[in-house]
Amino acid sequence: MNEKADKIQSMDEHKIPLEELLKRFGTNMETGLSNDAAFRRNQEEGDNKLPEKEKTPGWIRFLKEITNWFAILLWVGSILCIVTYIVQPTGNLPNLYLAFVLIIVIFITGIITYSQQSQSEALMEGFKNMLPSTSKVLREGKITQLPA
């Protein structure tokens, strides 16, 4: 396991008594953290925000949908239908129809799965908007409102 996973697995802050928790983090209920301690912690731990995943352009996501393993099988089937029509064009017109039907099926399933994936990503983005923009903290004995 990596270092981050080990740290997360060893977290017990939700199990220990409040006094021990306050002692571990070097704070108390009356004054909270000092501004210097809060700044140092921010430098050590980083900002309190969710990591953002790099977004893939829509056309690449759609291309992945029409080139997955099932779509590749359909592509091969449609190519074989076209080849059989080219080899023997008379009497093999249904093979040409089947090739176009398979290609249409590939694009329809690609569009449907792409739109479902886009909707789920939009839903996850909506969850980010539900997070509060500010937070109240106790610093040097005063309740202060800071950007979350």
C-alpha cells in the first residue's frame, strides 16, 4: 500500500475521546487554534478540498464508447458483411443492409452510453455546488468565518 492509504487506514479520530483528540491536534475548546498553527497546518496538509479529476474531452469519450470490445465485435461483423457484398455483389444485398444496421447500432449505443456518462458527471458536479462556500472556525478564542 502507498503512504496515503496507510494514513487513511490508521485514522482513529472518530473513536478516541474528545480530550485526547484536542491534545493530538494541539488545540482546546476555549481558544481553538492560533492563526500561526492554522497556517502551518495548511502548509503541511494542504487546502481542505476534494481533488479534481482531469476532464477528458467529449469527443474522446464518445470515441471510446464506439470502440469498446462489444462495439469492435460489431465493427468486425459489419466489415465482414461489406466484404462479402464486395466479393459477390449479386444476391448479397442483405449483407450490405446488415452492415449498415450494425453500424447504426454501434452509433446508437455509443450515443446512449455517452449521454448517460455525461449525465452522471453532471450530477457529480452538482454535488460540488452543494458544499458550503464558508466555514466557521474558532481561532484564538474568536469565531471567524473563512472560505471553506
